[in-house]
Amino acid sequence: MTLSPPVALEPLYALSDQALQERIAQAKAQLAERCVILGHHYQREEVYHFADLTGDSLKLSRLASQRTEAEYIIFCGVHFMAEVADILSSPAQTVILPDLAAGCSMADMADLPHVEQAWQALGQVLDCDQVITPLTYVNSTADLKAFCGEHGGSVCTSSNAEKMLQWAFAQREKVLFFPDQHLGRNSSHRLGVPLEEMVLWQPSLPNGGLSEAEIRKARVILWDGYCSVHTMFQPAHVALFRQRLPGIQVIVHPECSFEVCQLADDRGSTEQIQARVRAAPSGSKWAIGTELNLVNRLKKEMPDKEIHFLCPTVCLCSTMFRIDLAHLCWVLENLLHGQVINRIKVPEREAASARIALQRMLNVV
Ligand code: 13P
Ligand code: SF4
């Protein structure tokens, strides 16, 4: 029987944002150094405000491995990020995700049984452990990182995908990249791999929908996964901005399609996009292709620049959005009562293999 926590979630929804903010500030002050709040750039503004440290996935992974003094790491982001924090933090630390339903729909597009099935099917054609390096985007479950750890592979983020692909090619001649086909395709192409040497592995089809000849010829095997937020950005949106505002610079996240990335002036992780726009001269014009919360924040922060959201419709990461003031208040106040809510704990055997894969990445970049 699970006992109800000392502080219930439901009544917190009856409170105003101001009341919640006051309670969060108070709980945070009382917990002091015992607790650190990490916030991803896509978090809604009122939650982001309470983050002690912010960043993209790579920066947050590093921070999680360095902030060993905090007893609790509250991760305002999504599930796979909290898993990475748990894997890289010290055993004495506890990682908490304020809402367990904050997942990543792209990460859900690849699971261990299907990846193992693919590895086996590819093994009918090639000697996988000699020829293929598995490389998982950090937006994936811990067991897939463990799979990479156990098969000589590693992890990449949007800010180091090209370097990690170079690393992967230095190990073996081919790469199996999952779950994001777009990041895999965009980054491989930038390294000079022609599109004809990339194939798409469709996990629902026998042999991924590929012939033996296609598998042999491929240098990169891309998993058929994508981000539903970033695939909203279209080439027509880029064209429209260029027509309306000559001189505008278009910068996008590499989870966008190949066509959109090809048309953009620049691409980068959330941290890199932020840094690029911050460093630009006053008066410069930007159209940004990434999640709305980050773009709105940059707009507000830099009124001296003309900043636009690349898509005419709202592209919001609905799972990131699940972390709200009520959930943050709920987990913090329960900590004050000695109760841990929504702990993220990766089983140690899985964590050990995943750590190997992550450590290979952290050693490279
Ligand atoms: P970053 O690592 O660039 O922050 O990206 C994380 C993510 O999920 C983008 O959709
Ligand atoms: Fe996942 Fe896309 Fe949300 Fe990033 S924006 S967390 S890839 S669903």
C-alpha cells in the first residue's frame, strides 16, 4: 500500500501563481544547499525562473555529474534527462522529476526490444560488433544507453553529434544511429557522408524495410524516429521569412528536417542557439526554429534584436510543459517533510553500462 505524501498535489492547483511562487521560494530557501534545481531551456518561464542552473542536454549532464554536494537534484526537464542525471550523479544523491509524465515522444520511438531485433537482423548480414558502432541520441531511455555501452558505442547530444559520429567512425566503419533520424542525417551529411550512403531503418518492417545490398552499402543506418515539435518547421517557413525580411538569419535545431537545416544559415543545440543570438549585434534579425518557450525568452531578453519564431503555429513541447509550479512546489514541500516524491532511479546494472556509454561521450567532448 502506498501512503499518501504529507503534501497533496491537488489542493496546490487551487492556488494562484503568486502563492505557489512564494511557497516554492520558501521551500527552496529552507532546503538551501541540500537541493539544486536544474532547468532545461524549454521549461515554461515561471518554472525556469527557479532553476539554479540551466542548459542544453550536454551542459545539464555535465552539471549533474559535478554538483555532488547537493543531496537532491530536482530536474525540470524530461524523463531521459533525469535518468542521465541519476546515472552521472553520486550514489548519495537523489534525482527527482516533478512530473513523471514528462517524457519525450521521440525517445519513445525506440525501445530496447526493437533495437535488439535490429541488431540481430543486421547481424544476419554483417558482423555487427566488428562493423557497426551503435550511437544513441541522449533523448533515449537508459536501457538503450546501456545497450550502446555494452556494444562499444556511445551517446551524443545535439551539441556534439558531429564529433561523436567522428568518434563512432573511428571505432568501426558503420553507425547505427537512434532514435532521431534527422539529427543523424544532418550531422552525418555535415561530415561528408552522402545521402545515398544513409538508409532508414523502419522498426515495424522485416529487416527494417532494407535489402541486404542496401545494408551493405550504407555507412549510416538511421532509426525512423523524429521530434514532433521540430518537424513542424518547414522549408516554406524559411522562404517566407527571407522574402519578408531580407537579411534575416535563420537558425534551427538539428532535430529539424534535412531540407530545413540545409536552408538555414546556422544550426545548433538550445545552448548554442542562445549563445549565437546573444552574441549577435543589436538590430540583427533572427528567425529561430526551436521550441517556443526558448524563443519567447530570447525575444524578451533582447528587445534590441528582431527575433521571430520560425513557424506560424505554436510548436510547444507538451511534455516539457507538464512541469509546472504546482508540481515543483509539491516535490519541494514534501522534501521538507522528509518525503521523496517522483524519484528517478535507474537500476544499477543498467546504469553501469549506460555510464560507460555516457563516459565515452564525456571523454570526447
Ligand atoms: P538540447 O540538447 O539542444 O537542449 O536539445 C534537447 C531536446 O530535447 C531538443 O528537442
Ligand atoms: Fe523530445 Fe521533441 Fe520535446 Fe525535445 S522537443 S523533449 S525531442 S519531444
